[in-house]
Amino acid sequence: MNEWYARDISKKRRISNKIKGSNGEPLGQPPYGYQKDPSSSKRWIIDDEPAAVVRRIYRMTLEGMGTEQVAAALSDEHILTPTFYLKSKGIRRGGRGTQTDPYHWNSSTITKILSLQEYCGDVLNFKTYSISYKHKERLENDRDNWLVFRDVHEPVIDRATWERIQEKRGKTRKRRTQDGEKNMFSGLLVCADCGHNLHYHFNQGNPDIKYFNCSNYKGNRGTCSSTHYIRVDFLEQVVLGEIHRLTRFASRYEKEFAQAVMGHSQQALAQEQQMKQKELKKLLARDAELDSLFESIYEDNVSGKLSDDRFGRMSVKYDEEQHEVQEKIKKLKTELEKASGKTVTADMFISTVRKYTRARKLTPRMLNELIDHIEVHQAEKVDGVYVQKLTIHYNCVGSIEIPDIMPLPEPDVLINTRKGVAVSYPSTQKAV
């Protein structure tokens, strides 16, 4: 009778939670930075003290700090961890509670805070589930089974910043040199010829000379035919100059700039969606083909045309391939769904550009907010001087072409990379 009663209560609770969750009511406890509204338990409101810490975590990440560095900074300043902050407010949450130092932040905590979409103001229900009332452990639910309700409560982090962080954290980690130094351009530079990342180095004879080159260069046992060597000081001057040109375009020709950005934004998104749809179509066709192939070898095995041993090997091979194909299909569908709801709009990019109108120095945050990646071309000799082109792809919009009718000062950069060899940036009307 006790088991029947427990099962009945569990069933009623599941039905109730399903109804609440399907209607957009947040299930479970609010994350660090939020609290339940005293006037309505169905709503979350911002908890100012921890929300300020969350905003700082995002700000430090945009400035180029890693999760371990952020955690160390918060620990050094004796900021209470989420668990101990809640305890100080008389709120207890589940968990083992093995940590004794109330100020020791872990990088895993920072990682979780950086991943929570709830900070945009959204409610995400059914992220976890339980097998039955007998099992207390919550299991990760497939993302396809989540229900997402956007803009339900006040955001702690604006959506553009949150999405930018997700993009950055999905990229290659910033590369360090052997002595542990890293550069703000690490992870942003790609080879214009082979598409591989450029790696950061410094000159052994003169450590003040810092540079990048293609990680796939054949001289280093790769396949790329050129080094794509580029000095960091040259890079900084060119990129800052192009950002200045972009901000001047935005301030002097507001209407034309908005039209150019919006057009690029829509075009870039459409191209990305088109490529993924094409790939998804191929994978779906292969999935159906594998079903037919398996059916065919099964019939051949039954009729005696195919031995049991051969059938076994082929069926395992097809099964493994189909599992891989289905995983790719699942991932692509998720990416297409996310792209269709993406809100890093042209307006957001325009407002970000205007923030840096008077910028005199490049910062990691400026690069993270404005630039998606930079293609580095191999330097070419023109009239006795080596000329090196960069193609800057800005967030949301790609590379932007400034019309010829709008003459704007262009970066005039010439650097002596080594004795007797100078490299300049090519004059162009394109904010490449």
C-alpha cells in the first residue's frame, strides 16, 4: 500500500510539473543571480548582489580571462561562492556540500554560470528527468525535449553578450607560448589558404618580437605551402586602424552603415543556413540508404546468399555508420534551430561599434565583441615592398565593404619585420 501511495503521489506530481512547465512556469530553483519573487513564486526577480558578480564574470571573460583566472580573482577578493551565498541567506540547496572554504571558486562553477541561458531572461524547462519515483538522481534530458520560453523574466546579461560568450567558448582555446604567455589574437587568426589556426610565438633571439604563423605549414610537417607569418605589432596597428575606419563610417554615414550591416547580417545567416540544410539533406539521404542496405543484406542472409559471418561483420559496420550519421543529424538540427532563433542582430552590432568610436588601444574585450575571426594572407612583394592583406570578419555581419563614394582614412602601416625586409598593409576601400 505504501508503494502504491508513493507511486500515485509521484504520478500526480509529474502531471502537475508537466502542466506548469508546458505553460512557461519555471520549474526548480532560480540560478545564482536570481531569487523567487516574494509576491509570486512563479516569477524570478534579480538578486542584485550575486547578479553583479555574474555580470562581472561575463565582463572578465569578454576581456580575455579564462575560467581559472576568473575563479582565482573572485577567490582572492573573498567573494562568497554561490552555495555559501545561499546559505548566508538561509537557503539550502541539494548536493554533497563537501567544500569547506566559502570563498574558493572552481573553474567548473564559472563554466556553468557562463553557459546558463536563463541569464538572458529565458525559462528552460525539462532539462533533466528522473527514471521513476524510486530513483532520486536527475538525468540530463535530450535537448530536443527541452521547452524554452524567451524573455520571461528580467535578464541579468543581455542576449548579445551571452551569445557572444557561447560562440567564443566554442572556439579553439587561446594558445599560450612555452613560458605561459598568451595573446589576445590567439584563436581569432586563421590561414587564408588552408583554414587552419595561426599559432603564437616569440623570437628566440629577441623576445620583444612576437608573431603568428600557420600551424599547418609544411615546413612544420603540415600541408600549407606558406608560413603566413605576421608580426603582432603590425597586426595591432592594422586592426585598430580598420576598427577606427568602421566607427567613422558608422558615425558619418549612419543610414548607409545600417543598410550595409543589415544586408551583410542577413546574407551571412542565409549562407550558413543554406550550407547546413544541404549537409542535413545528404545525411538524411545516407540514413535512409543505410536502412535499405541493412534490409538488403538481411534478405540475402535469410536466402543463403550471404553467410552469417559476413552478415554479422557488415551489419556491425552499417550500424556504426548509421549511429554516427544520426548523431550528426541531431547536432545539425539543433544548430539550425538555434540559428533560426538567434538574436544577435545588426542593431546590436551597430550599438557595439559605436562604443569604440574613441578607442585608442586594442583590448581583448573589443576584439571579442567586434571580431569573429581574421583571415591572414601570405605577404606578397609589390614594387619592392612586401604587402600583406588581412580579411576581418566581424561578428554577425562578416567582412564589410565601404563604398568608394565615402572616402575614409585608411590604415597606413609599414613595419620592418627583419633587416632589409619591410611589410606594408595594402591600401583598399574595403574594411577587410
